[in-house]
Amino acid sequence: MSNFSNSQTTRKHVVETRGGVVAAQHRVAAEAGAVVLEAGGDAIDAAVAVSFAIGVVEPWMSGPAGGGAMVIWREQEQEARTVQFGMRSPATLDPARYPLSGNKTAGDLFPWAAVVEDRNIQGATAIAVPGTVAGMELAHGTYGTLPWKDLVMPAAELADKGMLIDWYASLLIASVARELAKDADAAALFLDDGTWPKVAGWTALSQARLNQETMAATLRRIAEAGARDFYEGDIAAALADDVQAKGGFLSRQDLAAYRALLTPALDVAYRGGVVHAAAGLTAGGNLAECLTLMEGDFTPGAAPDARSFAETARALGKTYERRLREMGDGDAPHAPACTTHFSIVDRHGNMCAVTQTLLSIFGSRVVSPSTGLLMNNGIMWFDPEPGKPNSLAPGKACLMNVCPTIGEKDGRRFAIGASGGRKILPAVLNLTSFLMDFGMSLEEAFHHPRMDNSGGGTIVADETLSPEVIAALEAVHPVTTTRRTVFPYAFACPAGVMRKDGMNMGCTEIMSPWGDAITENKGA
């Protein structure tokens, strides 16, 4: 039961073009990438621009102080590769500083045993070594065609203006206001009088903006001095000093030692096509496992039906059982979307799917005062109990839920991904099935109702699915039905692009008020 209208409908129109397309969770960031494509840039050039821009206009989801992964398709080489830029625990991290409190579980994304003062969740002790800037540097150095400075400066210009505080921004700030108030610098940036969330007003138009001038200066430094300044120069020194002054472990040595990795993608044959999943400590391997199970368990009909949804749910249940047992990733199924995703295709057919995150919404809820950057809380990705899969330890890579994916079949190629914690894999699997099992258009796939089976023992199903589908899902696990809403997200928040016969198109989650797909001739 809900309070929402039964007659309201929401749709997003998909436009086809021979030019490039950027689909991102924030329209302004997508426009920044589209401008790069129109200037003749590669998909990777556009990705760098979007990565930095989206950290300004959606700062609580991702940013330079986060991490993630990217899957790249190179049209000329007919090859898919993964850029891994996940976060790492600091080398001097002391697990003894994270004693268990005796409570059963923590209160955020992961059902680990709770730690005293939530030191692994919030505050400077939750901050891991960030990887996003190194990931963008590696991708650009390998495939970029336009100058690095030209790709980062638009984000600095956006930060100079400050992020516009509309009703959606006010809602998200309000949802974490109590935690933000615990860090003086976070409170100064996002709250009024250190207590109250900055709001846009109820009926009045507002042009209120965040003061992101310090972040703007940091972005200009990254643009002019290069990415390594973030890890070895003035920015690195400022970041490390700020975090240590607040009691964290991040050091200049941690930053200087960090490197992103470029590896082959995980290629999986499926239904006469190929899925290129993210390699490394991502959900890419779990996606591959689900696809293998589904290909053997059912033959697609003309449209998704009770059998296809049930087998998709079973595949997810099996792979999550193994992931939780062997890989140690146990974030709660009710986790809020705390990540961002964008997908890009250029006019030549090069593609990338990029997922980047601070982990929790607003990350550690700590702002570095010298850089203006909101910091990640990657330490929460580790189990604080010793002797477990993924237990907390120094100098260790974080296991991520990100699942950027590129797939191809019957002359069509698509790049998709999503935000939403453990809900990411089910969303990507649903969409991959819609596109490859049933030949849906991108617009049809993004508007079709989905289900989520994230390993919590309950399936969450869109209430507009047929009674036959709901009954089939109930035979797999207990089902809770709900509808897609703007807040909170019962399902993950995807973004994707597709190319067929030289024509490109894109779409984002239909309920996202900020997400949009922008063609290169429609950029700002």
C-alpha cells in the first residue's frame, strides 16, 4: 500500500542520432560530455569530462575522492577492456582501531557487526585511498584524443558557479543532515547554521547554490598540473593532512602508491551474442554466472513472462548465495542509491560504461577543508570481524558492487550500468535479458517493469508486473511489490546507450528527475 497516484505515468523519450550520446544520472554532466563529443572527442574524452562534472553536480554520489570501474569498447580493435579504479584501505590502517560494539549489525549499507562509534562507516577513519582520478588518467592516457586540461576545466567552471539546490538536492541533503552536522566542514558546505539542510523552498523558485569555490580550485589544479598531483603533489599533501588531522589513516604514501589497472574485460557468450563484463573486484563475475545459468534454464519467448522472470530470480539467488559466502560482500538489500553511472557512445561506435562511487550517500560525511572534496567511506566495504571473507586489513582492495557492462547481439551493441548498491546486478541482468533475450529497444527495456533479488531472502517486484509473474516469483522467494518512485529507489538507477546500423541512442532511469541522455548536438 502506498500514498501515490495510480493514474500518473512517467516516460523518457529516446532519440536516435548519428552523433554521439551521453546517458548520465545528471543532465548537466551529460551535457558536459556531449560538448566534448561535438568537439570531436572520443568516448573516453567525454567520460573524463562527465566523471569530473558529475562529481560537482551530484557530489554525494561520486567524485574525485571515490572509486569505481569502467568497461570500454574500442570499435576499430573490436575489443573490450576494463579500467579498475577501486578504493584500497590505507597501508597503516590498524584493524584494532575498529573494535566491535557488541550490537548485532551496523546501521548503513552492510550488515556487518557494528563497530564502536561506527568508525568504519562515518568520519575520517572510514576513508579509503581514492581511485577515480587515477582511473580517468589511465583511460585518457590510453585512448584520449583531447587535452586533459580541456576535459577537467568544465567541471571547475561548474564548481565556480556552485551546484544548484533544487527540491531533489534539498531532499537528499535533508536525508543525511544529522550525520553531516558531525563534521564541521561538511556542515559548512551542505547545511545552514551547521544544522539545517539547505532547501530550495516549497513553492517559490530558487537559485540557491552550494559554495564549491574550494573544490573549483582543486579541479583547476588537477586540470593544470595533471592527475598525478592528486596522488603525488599539492593536492595529495592537502588531502592526507586533512584526513589525518581528523583522525584518519590516509597518507601521502598511500596516494603516491595508488595505480589504476587496465585489463581485458570478462567476455561471456550469451544467446548468440557476447556480454563484456567488468573484471576484477566487481559484480562482473556474478553477472557472467547469472547469464550462464539463465542460458541453460529457459528458452526466451516473444516477451518477458513468468518463466523468464522466475529463472532470472533463481540465477540471482544462486550467485548472491555464492558471493556472500565466498566473496564476503553483504550490503543490505534496502541500501540507498549511493553511486552514479554513465554510459557513452561516440559517432565512431566507441563506447564506455562507467560506474563510480563514494560508497554511502555522502560517503564518510567528511569534507577535506583544503580541497573542498567530499571523501569516500570505502572502509565500510570490509567486514570488521577477523577471519571472514573480505575482513578488514591494511593495504587491501575493496570488493565493489559496480557492474558496468557492454553487450552485443544481432548487430546491436549497448553499454549499461546502474547505481544502487546490491541492487545494481539485478538491474543490469534484467536489462541485459530484455535486450538480448527479447530484442527490446532501449526505450522499451528501460520502461519495462523489473524485479530485484539481491540475496536478502525477499524479492522486490514492480507492482505493475502481471499476477502470473508475481506468482512465479513467489515460488522462488517471498515477494514484496512496490512501484518505481523518485525517492527512495526500490530498484537500482540505470543509464545506458545503444548503437545499431550507425545510429546511437541513450536512456536513463525513468524515475530519475536529474538523469538524461544528451546527444552531441544538444549539449550546453
